[in-house]
Amino acid sequence: MQTTLDAVLTKKYLIGALAACTAVILVSNFVGQDTAILVGNLTYIPTAGSLLVLSLLILVRFGTMGHHGVAWFSFAAYAVSLFIAETLWIIQEMYLKIDPFPSAADIFYLISYPFLLMFFVSYFQPVKNAITKKLVAAAVIFSIGILIPSLYLALGSSPHIEMFDIILGAIYPIFDAMVLIPALIGVSLFFKGQVNLMWTLFCLGTISVFVADSAFLFAQNEDSYYTGNPMEIPYFWNYILLSFGVASHLKLFQKAKADSKLEDLK
Amino acid sequence: MDVVDIQIKKALVAFAIEKALLEMGEPVFQKVTKALRDDYNCYIPDCYEHPEYLKRILSDLYGNAHTAIITSIRNSLHDFSHQEPIQKFVSAIE
């Protein structure tokens, strides 16, 4: 069982990681834009990398059997596509010195969303009877409620950007709002349960990436965007929150030592 | 009710619980069996006599959603629900 001490320690490390990431980005911006771009790009390697490693570890733990196995397989595919997207972004910006938006990285960012939706659907499958219409309606209303003002603010700015870039930029907050619906359902569904820590972190992560994508669209339209700017902090938070969420689930369902010993004896 | 009859009903209940948990994933099954062992020093077939143990563990783990897992167990036992002990078990975990 996850003890109270574990939960407190998880939160302590989580807050520390969020604060450290924020401090690194803010200090690099204080030094200069070039430093911010370098630090911003480099920060994606440990953040997206830790999510990738943890999602592969939980996939090994759950396997591909059962609804949760399928869910974690989808989540691992989500983490892999995000890691590929971040790597492509870094290569284009730091090595090829070309504008990474729009680029091949966007293909991988976009294909990560169906995998995340598959994760939610598979995870909810055994408990689908507990999902009420009222709960779904509340989550949909909340998502649409935050999507409309953010799109209005982001798209209402400078018109000197190409239509394709605007549409591509707008797709992200729309997809984020779509994945926010099951994330909110998860928090409510597993309320008071030990798995709820993961769902709360996933929900906060989804909200973070929604804020970051809206800010990205806004800054892109204003032509003021650069990798590593403070508006990107929620992107890093998303990776950290998801990583801690997966880690908490991994710890909750870790293999019992006694069981391992018994299996060794077999 | 004779001993064999009790054993059969215990096995039926254990099968329904294991099926519901394994459908979710083997680590979920392992987690529940470990919690039963650690907290109550018992095993899945013992839930036939102590359904409240299973109910508490599922509630601790899955919060509000535990009711859906219980529904899945109840549905597996549907064909035997006319038998009083099974009916008692189902009512106790709900």
C-alpha cells in the first residue's frame, strides 16, 4: 500500500522538479535569448526522456494483457511519439538551424493524441459503468468553456501569419481540450482512490499543455515565439507531471518482493 | 449446506473476482491479493465469507469507480444469483 509518507515525498519531489525546471528556464531567459533557446531545447531531453523511460517501465510491468495492459501500451506509444517529436524539433532548431514550426515534428506531436485517447478509453473500459452522462457533460462543458476564450484570444491577434500555420497551431489547443475531457472524468471517477494521484497529475499535465499550446499559438501569431521562452514552462510541467503520475502508478502496482522470490524458486 | 457445497460456492466467487481483476491486468490482481494477505491475512476465496474486505480494498484503490468492478463481479455470478449464499455475497459487496 502507498503510505502517507510516500504520497508526501512524491509531492515534495514533484514540487522540487517543477520549481527547478521553472528556475532553469527563467534564469536562461535572464541571461539572453540564445541561452534560453539552447537551455529550452536541452531541457526537453531529460523531461521527455524520463516520461519515455517510465512509460516503458510501466509497460514492462503491465504487459499487453488486460485493459490496463492495452492502456499502458497506448501510453508508451504516446510517449515514444512525443520523444521523437521533441528530438526532431531539437535537431531542426539546433543542428539544421531551420524553423521547426511547422515541420515533421508536428506529425509526431499530432499522432501522439490518438494514442493518449486510446490510453484513456482502455483504462476506463473495466469501469465504464461508473461513467455517468452527467459526468461526461460536465467535463465537455468545462473543456469547451476554456477552449473558446483561448482560441478567441489567440486567433484574434496579428493576421500576418500564413493560414496553414494558424490552422496547425489552432489544432493543438483543440486536441488538448479533447483529451482534457477523459482526464477530468478520470479525476472524478477515481476520486478518493489511490490511483487518483496519477489521474490528478495527468489532468494537471493536460491543462498545462493546453495553456502552453494556447500561448504558443498566441506568440506564433505575434511572431514573438522562441524555444525556451517562459511561456514554454507549462510544456515542461506537462512532462514532469505525467512522469510523476506514471511513477506513482508504477510504485502502487510494483511487484511484491515475496512474489518475486516465489517465482524465482519455481 | 455441506462442506463440498460451500467449497463450490467459494470457488465460484473466487473465479468471478479473479476474472474481473485479471481482465483489468495481472498487476491489479496481484495488488488486490497482496492487500488481502497483508491487511487481513486471507486469500481471494476467503472473500466469500468476508466480502467487506474486497469491497474496502477495491474502494481504497479505485475510489468511486470501485462500484463498476463490483458490478462486473456481480454480472459474472448472475447465473447463480438465485442461490441464497451467492445472493448474500453480492448484496454484501454492493
